[in-house]
Amino acid sequence: MKARRQAKILEVIKNRVIETQEELAAALGEEGIPVTQATISRDIKELQLNKVPTPDGRYRYALPEEVGIGAWDKRRRIFRESVLSIDFSGNLVVIKSLPGTAQGVAAAIDHLNVAEIIGSVAGDDTVFVAVKPADAAPEVAERLRGLMR
């Protein structure tokens, strides 16, 4: 079921403009594949989908690009254009972004391969980045701020 669902996700985002996880879930439902938001979120991460800008200034899910300089440049641009603020508390770095862009921001962070980052969780406009050890959070937050320049 998972392979069929993920194949259908790729088909849907290739053929339609899908802006949110809710729209993706509805599209899958129309195709006879009922799915929860949590499952959609996991699938998006596993498929390494990105949010990309549309000509009208909105964002949509897109297929992953080949790994390379072009892909990183795109992720960095999405990060730089989407992130509004970066702060930390304890072992969490909290990133506020424009609505609908947190998945793209989290994908950019996940591809940084920073040893102190053990994972990220993205909502619609907020990303939580778990850092280990906790005292590395200020340094990680500063590194991420550097991507905004």
C-alpha cells in the first residue's frame, strides 16, 4: 500500500499544483487512497519533496531534483526567501517561515548534514530542529542564520 500511495503522490504532484498536505490528502482521497495528514507528512519527507515557488507567488510541492550544486542552490534560495526568524531554547532551534514553506525549509536543513542536528519537524510555518548536545543549539542557530545572508 505504501509503494502504491507514494507512486500516486508523485503522479499527483507532477500533474497538479498541490500547495498543502491537506490538498494532497484530498487528491489521494479522490483517487481512492484514504490517508491521514501524519502519513502524508512522512511520505513527503521520505520522497524528499520540496516546496517550490509558482509564477503567481505561491508555493507547491515538487519532485526532488538530482543531488548537486543546482539542488543546493535552490534549497538555499528557498531557505533564504522563506525564513523569517531563527531562535533556540534548550536543545531546539525554532525557525519561523512564511506560511506553507516550512517543509522546504526543513528539507534544506536536512540536506546540510550538520552532525549536531538529529532531526527536524515541519509544520506549515514553523520548523523545530532537535540538536544534540543541547549546548550546541546557539551555534547551530547561528549557522542557520548564516544561510539567510
